[in-house]
Amino acid sequence: MRYLHLTSLPEAIEELKKVGADLHGIDAMAPKMINANILIEDVECRVANIMKQEMLAIGGDAAVAGGSVGCSIDKTDAIIIGTTKQIKRFADKISSQPFGLRRTGNDIMKLFENMSQDSFTLRTPMREISIGDHTLIMGTINVTPDSFSDGGLFSNAGEAVDHGVQMAKDGADILDIGGESSRPGSIPVSSEEELDRVIPVVEGLIKRVSVPISIDTTKADVARTAVESGAEIINDISAMRFDERMPEVAANCGTPVILMHMRGVPENMQKGDLTYQSLSGEIIEFLENRIDRALACGIDIENIIIDPGIGFGKTAEDNVKLLKYLREFKALGRPILVGTSRKAFLGKITGEEVPGMRTAGTAATITAAIMNGANIVRVHDVKIMKQVAETADAIVGGYSAKVSE
């Protein structure tokens, strides 16, 4: 006898096939084998009571605040508890009820759809990039004198290009070039200085590598010039907030964009109160709003990547929680990028003060990220982390791994 650890519908179907279940039975039984817990925040008490009654009626349940039954409080969070089949039935039932329940039902069905999405296609001005059959490795090249990990190592364009070429040989799927440090306490540089740093590197790499190049910038002028020089992805740590022209530039360029969560700006993001009332909830809401803004400006939904912003305006404990519960971000239905490489929170865990010596901690977080839903990992040590990702992919079983006896 053993306990079956099932986390997805395909896993349930596989187990049913092993016991020889009838194909029609599999369709009926598999959704009953996957349990789901959906948190809905700030629900009016009268609506929460309807939710609880409807879930109880179909054999599930809903957890609400004690005062919601008698409506002695205005609002409550609600956890919808049941199997996938029960909750989908619940969503269908409430879609015909008042008080905004129709939208709630539609949102639940969309949530299930997003959570099951495992493959994506990005379209750059030069190619299509498939995401899903294996984890993509984004190699980071900091053309800066003051980045936290490798500042000054590749401030010379020729050295940066050579480094990028080696990263491509080591297995990088994307090269991310940045000309302005985003370490805590860093000071912004002018567009002119940033352009002087990154454009020679973009132009040099275009001639020597075949992998797509990403430009790590919050400035519309830098992004536009980099794309004109051959870059294919815009990686904006501000989620296009720092420069109001960025959404229009990204839309006109037709490039994929990476939208990252961050509180404040790099200069002050780790200062003051870092408390979140709902860590994942607040970040997901922020990213939802930025996705809506991108769509309103003409950016294709298929070209949006999200990044929870590990290390940006968060405590070490927050960063660990984000990795542990990363799968919750699949609710947004977009590819997830994670960057943990050599970051300070790893030093707080391991005691290692030197960023370049945090390889083991980075490897552990990369593995955790992939096993919890990451599609792209941004790293400094490409060769090592490529092997880490391949191993994690083999464990997850998301692609046909080359496993030798």
C-alpha cells in the first residue's frame, strides 16, 4: 500500500491507465483525483455564504471568517475546497447567480485553464521561441562597473562579447545584456551612458551567436535602439513603469517583454517596511495590472513573460516563500522567469558573503524554481546551471530527458 502523490491531471490519468481503467472511466475519474484549494480575497459576506452553501451541496466546502455567517463583518477571504471536478461544477452553478458570482465562476474556469498551460510560443522580430519542452537558460551579462556579482568584469565591450559567446557555447538559450546596475542602493545612469555600454555588446554578439538577445533596461530609448541593433526581447525590471514610453516602444518593436515585480526603485527597494499583507496575492495583482496595461498599449498577450522579482523589495523569507509557492503564479497564464543567481538572500541562508561563491545555493533555488513551475531561469554560471536545469527537468518529466543508466 502506498500514498499516491498527484499534483496534476496528467499524473492522475497516468496512474489510472496503469491499473487498466476503462478509457471512458478515466475521463470521469481523473478530475476527482486532483484536489484544489482556491483563495478568493475580499469577498462580501453574503457572497461568501452563497459560495459555502453551493460547495457543501456538491460535497466540497468553503472556508470563510467566523463572522461572515451572520454578516457581522463586511468582507472575508474565502478558500474554495474540493476536487477539480467539484470546483468546476461549482463555477458553472454560480455563473447564473447575482452579486458578481457570474464573473467569479468565469474567473475560476480561466484559472484552471491557465494552471494547466505548459507550453508557450514567443514571437520576436526574427524568430519563434518555444517554451515548455525544457527550461530555458538566460545568461546574464552585466556591462556595468557596479553590479552586485560581476560588476566591472565585463565593462569592456570586447570582453563582454567574448563572455556572451562562451555562454552560448555553454548552453544559454537567451543572452540578457544590462548596462545599469539594479543592485540594492544603486543609482540610475543616463540613457546615453547606458547606450554606450550595451549597444556595442549587442552589435558584437549579433555577429557571433545565434541565440536571441534580451536587453535589460527600464528606458524606452535604450530598448528601442537595442532592438534596432538586433536585440529581440525587452527585460524591464520596472514592468514598464519607470518610462511611460516603454509600452508603446515594445508594442511597435513587436518584441516579447518581461514584466517584473518590484517595490520602489533599486536605490531604496530594500529600505523601510518590506511587509506584505498577502505576498503572492499582492505580486499577482501587480502583475495582472501590468499585463492589462501592456495589452492596452498593443502588446500581444503571447509575448508577455512574468517575473515575481525575487530579491527586489523582499526579505530573505519572502524570497524563499516565492520559490516554494511559485506555482501560484501560473494563475496568470504566462511563462514564468525566475532570477535567484548569487543573490544576497542565499548568503543569509548559507552564510556565504561572496556572491561568486553562492553557486550551490543558486543550484538549489534553480531546482526548486523549475520543480515549482519556472519556465526560464536567469543565471550567471550557465554551464553549471544548464546541467542543474536538465536534471530538474528530468525529475519533473516535462520533456523526453536523455537519461543514461
